[in-house]
Amino acid sequence: MNFISFGYGLFLLSVLGIYWSVEQQRLRLWTLLIASIIFYASNQIYYVPLLLTLIFINFRLGLALGQNTSPGKHTLDWRISNEEWQFAQADWNRRRLQILWLGIILNIVLLFGFKYLPPLFNFFNPSSTNPGNVNAFKAIAPLGISFFTFECIAYLVDVYRGAPASKEFIKFASYKSFFTKLISGPITRYHNLASQFDTLKFPNADTIAEGLWLIARGALKKALLADHLGIFVDLCFSSLQRAGSVDLWLATFAYGLQLYLDFSGYVDIARGSALLFGLVLPENFNHPYFSTSIADFWRRWHMTLGDWLRNYLYFPLGGSRRGLARTCFNLTIVMLIAGIWHDAALGWIVWGGFHGLALVVHRLTDVISDRFEPLENFWQNPLGITLAWLITQLMVFTSWIWFRLPNLQDSWLVFTHLWGRSADAQFAQKVYVEALNISQYQLAVLLISIATAMAIAYIFNNRLKLQLNWHLKLLFIPLCLWAVWILAPEGRLPYIYFDF
């Protein structure tokens, strides 16, 4: 079931009707759970039993972790010596740590088995790569397995750190399987959503308008903008030998916009749908292409993943508390893991390592700037800010080449053809004339126009702090949906992050 379809619209309205027609919280949670199972089954029915089993296992592990952290029989017995009590406490804490590691390893093994074992097997078995080889190891990973795994690990770590464990399976299952965020996030912490389950209220007019506006805006981003850009990106990157340098630069820029509009469009629909259920999901993007450093970029891009990496990897590794060298090492390790989290191809590792290197360079630049006042003042004046923005975005957009082409041979070919390469005449005819019916110059103007519209939105939202009121949102909602219906390309492209 696709977010941008009549089927999803009917499904959403039906679930909302049942959800708000019952008054008991437990019945509403059951409604969400059943609806989420139906939604997931419409995409991958054969993985529903696995999904429910993993939810139950993580629920039970959370219960085991959340038991009284001090042995009650000792705290209530005044005849137990302080030394004996400390031994009992240490023993209990060791057991909790073992349970935590059991949960983490279980979730990581699941992720590794589905996403990384098949490509690793085929990598070390060259004969499996031959076309038509029936012995090739193939496995279709469950949709949303990466997001599912990170949420489970976050929940177990939070409970280990002292947060209360869920004592109601229906509440935990509704959180884990909530269909609007199940496949591609945003990554949501259990306790944030559980507290909202306890205070559910029918949304007011402003909230309903905001939810519908987010759905319409997300559909516009995805179907009208990202999918049209995706057609050119696919044509260009599938004909690397024929594309010229200008074509590859346009495709790189177009892919950066496509990726953002595709993923942020999905999150908009997910957050808008959740608002209609009286639930608020975390924001995942904050105009990342207007960041002036790579650190700022990761505070704005895929914000819930960045938050996860900081809280459950970077800080446990020591963060920035153990000196500059250890900080740089931690940044590199975290970004390498972020690359591996996306997929098993070498291109993802290079992409993560490149971002890790960029974060290290940024940290070193900060340290040097703090010691030289003229340099620090330079980065704060308009020229320095503009230069920092240009360097950051050049780094981000060129790194998307590995993201789009994780096969290192393909991505290396793009990098070597970015300068001084003329396009094949047949390529220009097929791409610009036959497929797109626009010239190379017109495509460049279109990309600049999209970037300009994003800049205007950034100025209004982040600088001027201006927002549309709910009356105007209700006016624009049917216009956006009508534009999607009329102008979206046929054969809609799948969401990019469904692969992760």
C-alpha cells in the first residue's frame, strides 16, 4: 500500500473512523495494531509473523531489564549487612547488563542476517555473481528492518538506563508497529509515544488542518517533484559512459534534491497521518541544505537518526570528553556505522567514512579557529558564512554519488567524468528530447527554481518565523492534491528509503 494512492486514503479514513468512534484507550490501541498489521501485510505479508515475534521478544526483554534495580528481599531485610547488599546489587546489575547485550545482539544479528549476510556470501563466492546462477544467495529484507532494529535497541538501552519498561504489550506493540512510521521512520522513542497514548484527545481544527496540510505537502514533494527528478537521475546514471560532465553535475544536484524531497515527503505524510490520530511524531528535517557546516548538516538531516547516533553510539564511546584525538576517532566510527546501517555495499562504507572525515576536518577547523581570533571572525562574517555554506553543500552533494551508486566502479566513473567530458549525441537526443522534452538549459533552470523555492521556505520558516494559518492550509490542500493527481508522472517511483 503506497502512501500516495486512493487505497491509502480510504484505509486512513476507515481506520480514523473506527479509532475515534471508540472511547477506551485499549480499544484504540488495538485498532492501531490491527491497522498496522494490515498495512504491513499489504506490502510484505510473509514477514508479519516475524514482526510480531520480534515485538514480543523485545517487550519481554524490556520487562526483564525494568525489574526493580535493587533486590527487594535484601533492601527490606535489615539483618543483611551493607557488604552483602552491595554484592547482591552488583550481581543484579551484571545480570541486567547481560540482558541488555542479549537484546542488542539479537537485534543486530537479525539486521545482519537479512541485509548483510547475502551480499557478503555472494562477495566471497564469485561464482554466485554469474548471471542465472541458481546458487546465488538471495534474501528480501523485511521493509523497515533498519528503523525497526534501531528503535528496539534504543528502547532497551533507555530501560537499562532507568526509564520505565512497558508493562502493557498492546501499548508496546502499537508503538513498534504504528504504520505511519513503521517502514521509513522517523525513528521514535517508546516513552515519547507512550505518554501520548495516555493523553489522547480528538484533534482540534488547527491540528486537523496541519495534519492534512502535511499529507498534501508530502505528496507534492514526492509525486510531483522527487519522481520527476528521479526520471532524469535514472536516465543519466544508467548511461554513465554516454553522459557528459554537465549532465553528471546536473544529475548529482538533481539526485540531492530528489533524495531530500522523497524522504522528507514521506516523513511529512507520516507525521500528518499521525496528527489525525492525536499523535505527534518527531521532525526529521530542518532545511539541511542551508547548513553552513557538516556538523550543522547532521543536526538538520535525518534528525532522528542523528539523535540515535549521538545518544547510543557517540556518547557511549566517550563523545568529546576524552581529548581531540579520541573525539575524531569517535566521529569516524559513528559515521562508518551510519554508512553500514544503510546497506552492505562498499559505497556506503566510503560514504560514511567521507562524512566522518568531513566531521573530523570540521572539528579540527573549530579548534584552530578558537585559537586565532581573525580566523574565527572570518567564519562569522557574510563572506565566511557563504564560503562555509558552499564547501558544505559541495561536500554533501558529491557524497550523494556514493549514495546513489554504491558500486564503487560506477561511482568512480562518475567522479572521473565530472570534468572535461562531452556527452554522446545519442544520449542528449534520448534524454532531453525524447524522454524529458526539455533542453539541458531548461533543466538547469528548473533545478535552480526548486532550490529557490526551498530557500524562500527556509527564510519564511527559520528566519522570519512565519507560518500559514490553518485557513490558508485548508485552501492549499486540495490544490496540492489536484496537482499531484494531474501532473505526477505515470509509474510512480518507490520511496528511496524503503531500501533501508
